[in-house]
Amino acid sequence: MTETYTVQRWTRRSVTCTAVLGALFVLLLAAPALVSGNVVNHLTTLFVYVILAITWNALAGYGGLVSVGQQMFFGFGAYAVIRLSAAGMPVYAALALGGAASGLLAWGLSSFMLQLRGGEFSIGMWVLATLVQLLVSLDPIVQGATGTSLLALNGFDPGARRDDTYWLGLVMMAGVALALFLLLRSRLGAALQAIRDDEGAALSVGVRVAPAKRIMFLLAALGAGMAGSVWLASSISFQPNTYFGVQWTAYMIFMTLVGGIGTFEGPIIGAVLFFAIEAAFGDLGVWYLIGVGVAAMGFALLFPQGIWGWLDRRFALKLLPVGYVLRLQSGGPRGLGRGFARPQGAAKAPTPELPGEMRVSGQS
Amino acid sequence: MDLLNDLLQGLLLGGYYALLASGLSFLFGVMRVINLAHGSLAVLGAFIMMVIYTTLGISPLAGLALMLPVMALLGVVLQLLILEPSLKSGPLVPLLATFGLALFTDNVLFSVFGADTQGFAADIGDLSYNSWSIGPLYVSQLDTLIFATAVAVLGGLQVLLSKTQIGRMIRATAEDEDAARLSGVDTRTVRVCASALAMVMVGLAGAALGARGSFDPYAGGPQLIYAFEAVVIGGTGSLWGTLIGGVVLGIAQTLGGSIDTHLTEIAGHTVFLAVLIVRLGRGGGIGSYFRTLRMRFV
């Protein structure tokens, strides 16, 4: 047996896809010069949804933590912008720091919240979100439920402001996606994907589960805070009830579940789909929310792998290289090497049963 | 004397929270599922009761008597359609599915009944405002009734679980499903019964919610939070811990509210967080608390 294995990360398809995404980013950067203001506004909304979906999936899909309280970080990010701006900070600097404020809050909370398990963590986060909302409403600058506005933005030309907000959203979305992409490709990424597949098993083979979860928790809070800042920049007004509403979490769950929880591409597809559904049915108001609830139930129970998870399993699509492809190179007679990894490389080889990216391919 | 009155009102409010928490805690004990739709289902119960007694033109109490079987039936449906399938597929699915159910329930209620706040106060006559006066203190009859109901529910549950055949089956299913099945227990049916029972408790909590104040289609979220807080605070690891947790939460809210109305909820959440941090700091973790709870409770 002279079988050897090479671990491959980039496939031709993923190289192409990454290049396409890079080109798309450049195109999107130039979009305000190319499309109407209305389209720019819509795209900004889409970016916020993508940020929310990616980061919620990072937390639930990879960290195994279902938070129903991410609206806390969304609202707190926006609130931090209001506060920083009121304290005299240039408004765009404040907008850039909103996410960091939420990350800081999450860092404090992570010391005890991450010890909670399952549903306890879920509701615990919701309680915290309610508490933060109540405390923010007490701030005289917010004026209770009435809310306030990011007045500093009124000094800018509406057109320029719209474009600036768009670029802010685009850069933050790309930054969050890139950060998660690099994290998943790092050593930590292997740990995260192991936690995703089986937390107990990951712990038993020496994966340091707690730090990995903490990083996902911080990333998710950072992302939600950024999304809140961008939302504030595009709507200007800040009402605690809207920003701290649990519907944000409902949207995140919907986008992630429909797209495919625990996959990198899934939530992005989910966000685009949610954006399209909202554009088509948002006018239906409450019936649209009923549909979101039914879809969340239906996907969780009947189709838990989501659209991307299904496509991935069915067609072995791998658009972005966050996993490993193991290729078997047989030096002996052809056919001997067929089958799955067992010898030398096996220690590093993932088992063939794992869903998603970790897949052992047969003889190439 | 104000302080004494606040403590008394907090104690009585705690009865409501204990009643609200009993269904959540029981379902968790049997199935290890935290039902994120718990609060929304309690609000649904209140709406069902209101519809029954207003359309049939009967007394609210008769409406309650008819609502509870409906809730039990909903419990069966909930178990068969949502909980049973989700139990098989990992720890995330029950949370996601019940959250979807909460969103669905809230918005269906909103589309049918609109945003108006509802309440039974006008229909339950004297009960809504009658009180006994003990010296300078006033004890609301309704709040006392709700407190007594909570005690009766928790006591009844204890008797059911420790003395009856179905109670033993529920405990066996919760402890070790495979062993229970080997001993001839139809665990699937047992879980259906447990879910129906939990929903009856949820229905009682919904009736209490409507009788003692107002509710609207989106009142479910806060009710879930209060119920969860009561369960966590009452961490003595016994059936009656739920009652103690409810009372502590009620007193915290009443005392906070007596300082400033804004502080009502903040005080409750703060006590919850403080208990949580202290308990986690002791290293046991809330998970082990729930495990001890399950051992004694179920």
C-alpha cells in the first residue's frame, strides 16, 4: 500500500467563485455611481440582513448557541453611536465604533452567559436584551420610548449620506464575512466545525470548546452592533422598542435556517431570499410575519439542513474554501486506493460521514 | 407599613409567576425542552377563554372550564407536530421550532384580535377589585385566589408524580427513556400526556393573566421571561422552588416599582441576573441545577 493523501483546500470551482465574489465587491463599491438612489437604499438594507444572518449563523451554526437576544447588540450598537455622537465624536467615527461597543458589551457578558446551556442561554439572552432596552430607555437622551435621532447626520447632503451609509454597510458586511472566512480557515475553524458536528466529541478529542465559542459570541455581537449602526445611519431615528425588538432575532433565525445553518454560504443565500420575500410580501404586514414563523418551524422540523445544506449534500458544491478536501493518490495499482482514508493520513483526515465541507473524496 | 404592604403584594404577585412558571418547568423536566412559545401559548389560552365565554354568553369561570380541555388538546397537537419530531434532531431544533411557533402564535393573534389590550376585569365582577382588609393592609381576593391556585397546581403535581401510575411513568420517561420503554412504558403516549398536562397549567396561567391585568397579542415574550426568571431564581431544587422563585421575583418587582415605576422590571431582571451569576460562580452551573430540579421535581 503506497497510498498517500494530499489535503486540498482550493478547488477550481472555489477559486473561480472567490474571484467572482471579489469582482462583485468591486462592482458593489462602484454601484452608487451606476444605479438609482432607491436601489442603493435597498442594497444597504440587504447588507444589514447579510451581516445579521452571517453572524447569527456563526453563533448558532458553529458555536451551537441559539441566542434569542441578539437584538440587544443591534440596539446597543445604535445606542452607542447616539451616545458617542452626542459626546462630540465625529458622526462617522461614531458609526464605525458602534459594533465595537456591542463587542465590548458581549465581552463582559461572555464571562457568565456562555456557561449556560441550550434553552437557558436562549432565554437568558432575551432577558438581558430586555434589561439593556429598559436601561437604555432610562437614558435622558433617549427620552424613554419616544426615542431620539442621530441629529449630526442631518448636516450632510441626503444623497451623499445615502451613499456613505451604503459604503459603510458594504465594507462592514465584507469585513464580517472575511473575518468569519479567515476564522473558519484557521486552526480555530477546524475546532468550530468539529463543535458544530458534535460538541461532546470535539471536547473529548481535546478541542478547546470554550474559547472557540467565546470568539463566535464576540463576532456575533460585533456584527449585530455594526448592523445596528448601519440601520441607524440609514433611518436616523432611534426608538428603543424598534431597535431592541425580538423580530430582529426572528429574521436572523429565518435567514439562517432557510439558507442552511452551519454552512458559510447558506445564511448569505437566506438573507438574499429574505430580502426578496420582504420586498414581495412585506406589505402584507402581520401575515408576512406569520409566514416567517411557519417557515422557521417548517425548516427546523422538516428541512433542517436548509437550502444550501441540501445543495451541498446533493451536488457537493463548494463555492468557498472553508473546509478541506482530502484527495487520495494511489501509487499502487489503480483501484487499491479506492475507499476511504485509513492509513497514514487518517489521523488528520476527517471522517467521511461529516456533513458540509469536510469530505473525503475518493481516488482522483 | 408601606414596606410591609409591598412585601405582601409582591408575595401575591409571586403566586402568578409561580403558576406561569410551573408549565415551563414541568415540560423541561419531562422532555428537556425549553419551550420558547410558553408565554405566547399562555396568552393564546387567555384569548381562547375570552372567545369562549363571550360567544357562548357564559360566565368567565365556565369559560375557563371549557378552555382547559382545549388547551390540553393543543398540548397533544403541540407534542405530536412539533416537540416529538424536534426531540430526535439535536439540541438546536426544539428551540428554533418553538421560537417559530411563538412568532406564529403572536402574529395570528394579532391578525385576529388586533393590537387592543384585553382583560377579564369587566366580566369577573367584584372579584377584580374586592379585597380583605387586615389592619392597614389590603389583600386582593383575586390575587389570593391565584396564589392558592399556584399552590394547588404545584401540590397536585407533586401528588400526581409521586403517588399515581401515570406520574411514575412520567418520572421514568424523564429519567431514562430506554429503560422505561423496556419496562413496558409507552413513552410516546406518556410524553403526549405530559404535554397536555403542561398546557393545562399554561391555560390556568393565561386565565390568571387575563383576570389580574391586561394582555395583548404580543404579551407572550414578557410572560416567557418572567416564567423563566421564576424557575431560575427558585433554585432550591425542589418543586416548591418554583413558588419561591416566583415570590422572590414578585417581591423584587414590587419593591423596585415602589421606588420608581421604571424600576419594576429592572429590579426583577437584576435579581434574576444576580442569582444566575452567584449560582454559576459556585461552579454548579445552571445545568446541574436543572438536573437536580428534574430529579426532585419529576
